[in-house]
Amino acid sequence: MVLNASRFEDVWDKVLSRFERETDDKIIYNTYFLGSKIIGINEGVVTIVAPSRFACQMLNNRFFDKIVNYLRDITQTNFDCQIIDPESAENFSNLQIDNNMSQNEKVFVSNLNQRFTFENFVVGHSNRECYTAALSTAMDPGNFYNPLFMYGKSGLGKTHLLHAIGNFIKNKNNLTKVLYLTADDFFEDYIKTVKKEGTENLKDKYRGIDVLLLDDIQFLRAKNATQETFFNIFNLLVNSGKQIVITADKPPQELEKIETRLVGRFSSGLSVEIQALEFETALAILKKKVEAQDINRGLIDDDVLKYIAQNYSTDVRQLEGALNKLLFYAITYNKKDEIDMTTALETFKSFAKIRENTINFEKIKVTVAEYYNISINQLTSKIRQTNLTVPRHIAMYLCKTMLNAPYKKIGEEFGGKDHSTVISACEKVNRLLKENEEYVVVIEELKKLIKS
């Protein structure tokens, strides 16, 4: 979208989120990054104010190149940066954006991840139909399948294909306005824009988009106004010959909390399923990932890759996690010149032992359920009884504080609840911890049980 002051706040939030994900030490992130913001954009230079003088020195000395690269990647614009301290920032009374830029020169943020392309997507029997439909759509957007609806379980490559469509179209014509969003992104954009500018302004934002790529539509909020606005935007784009591509975990007819008229629109184009990985595709993905990490193919026995493909092929993320564990173990403990089956079996045996003592969603849920003498099914159910809602809220709070898990993921673990429900639960427990000493005792006791 064309950037104004509020949109650049969104861009900087994305830069900070990437740093937070990729920085192991949260103290570094909280000290040097948290509180920084964009205060000026002029002649292709973005001015960022650091939270303190020392933070300014650290950001300039240690992180400047990363900041520039992240900013350019997210905006797809060749920006330069300057980072200043709060004292220098007093010269900037308000956010300064160069208003002399022509409409064509203004920045449009596609949110595309350039690492995901058709070239590096591994095609097999389980995903060939979805891949072919995605490529066909990218070759002739707005005319071939509209909308294209891709569905399947998490971790099978739907998001990869969404970005691949966008990158393919942008490579053909960089002026094409392609926008990638998750359903949560759309909801947040709806809240921000409608509150400040009204529904019509939100429609105007999307009116100029040529290709809309919407991920995880199943999480679109079950609010009448939100879905009605999206319905209108959907019709506006399709009727204008603009391309829409949507992903979900289920086919349109099985989506819950989505209005019937939206389901009808989703079904009016082409719906294709991306299926669970079969052995051959899982093995091909592993070989591709080994190549991508610039590892000598002779270093890992083929039997090892086949073992991983047979045992860890639920989805691509699980495959990648298993490969990373193997490489970590081999580098840290293995003294041999190659990774053979002996090393592989030792690796996954060792990690199995580690998992037994690792704090995870399952351990938190089991501990809380046993503490309150209820079942796991009751804990994750939709039943709103005090004897269930209290432990449910506490369990959600512990998942957030002990695992630092995303709200959306916590919601999935507790019966597919909306992430706003999880936020509300965590805020309620936080408030009660300040007001009620008994809650402090209970939380501390549960933490000890979970860690034991």
C-alpha cells in the first residue's frame, strides 16, 4: 500500500518484529530496539530515533546494515537510513514525510518474502495440482482462476506458493501492485483505518491493488462489520478484474465463522487441495534443503535422509526441524567425517530424551488440568463454566509467559479459539495477579510443577 505516516509505523513494526524473532537475547532487543521509531522520510532517507544515546551508538555500530537490509526488504524500496538519538530528534517536531514525491514514486509495501519462489518449491504428487494452479494464476492474473482458493493443513507449502505467485508477477512487471496479508493483518488494518478514517477510506486503500494474496482466511474475525467490509472489497477487486488468491486449512464449505455469502464467493473460482507429503516429495525437499545450506551431499548418507523422510514428514516444518537437529548434533558431538545412520539414531534418541524434560504446550495443559482435577478436553473446550474458564485462562497465560508462544498458536492449542480471546485471558490473569495474592501462589506453584 502507498505509505503515509501510519503505514510507516506498520513498516517499522515489521522491522522490529523481525529483529525480535532473530535476536536470541531479549535483553539486547528490549534495550536497544524497543522504543525506536521512524520520525522522518525525506529524499529517500529514513530517519530513525533510538530510545537512548547509548542505543543510538549500538544501532549505528552493530546493527545498521541489518536495519537497512530489513527496511529495504520489507518496503522493496532502496532506502538509506540515519539513526539519531532522542536529543537530536527534538528538531523533528512531527513525522516528516517528503510530500513532493509523485504518486508513482511513493512506496508500496507488498509484504512479499523474496525467498519463496516457484523455482525453489519442490513439486511432488501431493502438491502438483496446487502448484500448477498457482503458476497458471501467476502467469495470467485476473483471467485464469479468480479467486484461486488453496487449502490444506499447516506446513505443507500454501504460504510459499502465495509468495511465489506474488514474486513471479512482480518479476514480470515491478509496477504491479501485489499485496500479501494474513487474515489477522487485514483485521488490524480494518481496525486502524476505520477508527481514524472510516470504511470508505479502507476500500479506497484496496481499490488500487492489482493482486491480493490473503493467507489463513479461517482466522478472519467473526465480526459482521469486518466480514461485510471484506465482502465489499472482494467484490470490488474481482469485478475490476483484479486477482485474489486465498489460503485456508479447509475447503470453503467447511470454514467455520465465515459468512455464507463469503463462502459462496470463495467457491466461485477454483479450489485446490495441497495434501500431506508423501515419501518421495519429503525426500526431495530434504535434498533441496541440504543443497540450500551448501552442505556436501556426500556428507550425509542417503539412508539418513530416507530415515528422516519416513519418520518426520508430517509437514515441511517438521522435516526442516529434524534436519536442523541432525546437523546441530553432528557438528556439536559427532567426530566422524560423515553423518551416517548411527549418528542419526543417536541424534533423535538424544532429542527424544530432551523433549521429555522440555516445557511445551502439552506439559502445561496436562499440569493445569491435573491441578484443577479436570480433563484436557474440558480445559480446551468452549464450555464457559467458572470451574473451567479459570484454569483455561491460567493455562493460556502460562503458555504465553513460559513459552513466549504467539497468541494465534495458543488459540489453536485451546480448541481453535480466536487470538483476541487469548489476549483477553492473559490480560485478565495479569490483572488478577496484581489484585489477588492467591493467584500469585497458584501461578508460582504451577510453574514449579511444570518445570519439575
